[in-house]
Amino acid sequence: MALLSIILLSITWRLSSPWSPRDIAGDPFKPPSYVHLLGTDDLGRDVMTMVSEGVFVTLFIGVVSSLIISFIGLLIGVSSVTLRGLIDAALMRLVDFLLSIPTLVIALILVAILKPSIINVILVLAVVGWPASARLVRAYTLSLIEAPYVEVSRALGAGLWHIVVRHIIPNLTPILLASVIVGCRAAILLESGLSFLGLGDPGLQSLGTILFYARRSAALASGAYWLIIFPGMLIMLIILSLTLIMLAIDKSMKIKE
């Protein structure tokens, strides 16, 4: 509900705002007022308008990254179980190796090598996120591959592709949905961190980028608390909303079991 409210408010303000996120709308560092509900930044841009765009940029990066993460996780996780043997061992060793390295370290290295653009940021988030998704999918696929209905299908002569498409993937839907939510949450946090460090796409204004502007302009030292509090609170509310959705999905899965 909170996430939906944030999205609706952002849409409403974005459509009704007389300024674009890059327009000089007033004097620098003006506190929240009737004219500028969330104040202005060091250049005089309207923070409310910037934040309304930042919500969409942040959610877009999070959702697209999580979809890629879940797709790769599904491909690797199911392939690992169905092919087994050396392929399974090699894929899981790769997953273990990547999971042993802090994701922020990998992300910082990759973003430093690549040009900071939205496509590269999404690719980096996908690279650091897929191992956890693959391990989750593999764990559930292992339990499904030995299920009685799969054994019956195999005994009736069903091929591997038929079993995967008709029995494995449909029963992985709740896990994939959970993987998308978890991946989106992790991607938003990591993207916000990278943007805060100045490693995000300079052409876009995510919530993390707004925090970067606040840090660069010494907003806290200037008393412009609104440049830090409002974007930070929105990131927190988005993450909290995704966590509550994840808990609801988990509860639903346990009830079905």
C-alpha cells in the first residue's frame, strides 16, 4: 500500500509540476514551503520534482535488474539440477565463489571499469545478483525433480524438456516471484549506494543520485536537511514495502504447503 501510494503521488506531482527536474525553480537551499513542498537544492531546483522522477528511475532500475536476475537464476538453477554431474558441480562452484565476494566490491570494480550508464548499472546489478537467485531456484528444483508426479511422468516416457516445461517451471512460479521481489530490493539498495558514491548514470536522477548531489553540495553543513531526509525516507519506505510484500508471499507459500 505504501509503495502504491508513493508511485501514485509521484505520478500526480510529475504531471502537475510546473517545473522539470532540471529547471531552476527558485533560490538555492530554500526550505520546504507552500511553493516548494520539499524545498530546493543548491542550484534552486525543486526537490519534490526531482524526487518524483527519482522514484521512477530507482524503481525502473530495480525492477529490470530483478527480472534479469530471476531469469538468469532460473536458467542456471534448473540447468544445474537437470544436467547434473560435472555441469552442476562447476556451476555451483562458480556460484559459491561469487557469493563469497561482497557484492559491493564486485559492483564497484565493474562500474569503475564500465562507463556509468543506466544499461551498465543494470548489467552490473544483474551480475552481482544472479548467484543468490540461482542457488534458491536450484534448491527448490531439487525437491521438485524427485516429486511423485515427476517420477510418474518420467515412467510414462516424458523427456527432460517436457518435465521441465510442464512440471518444474510452473511450480517454481512462487519462488520466482519471491526472487524478483528480493532481487528488486537488493538492486535498489545497491544502486542507491553506487549513485550516492557518484557511480550512477549522470544523465538520470535516481534517489541515490539526489543524495549524491546533497553530499557534493554539503547540504547537511548548510542546514538543507530536506535534501537528505526526503530521498532517504523514500528509499527506506520502498525497501520496507518490498519486504512486507516478500513476507506476505512467504506466508502464502507456507499456508499452501
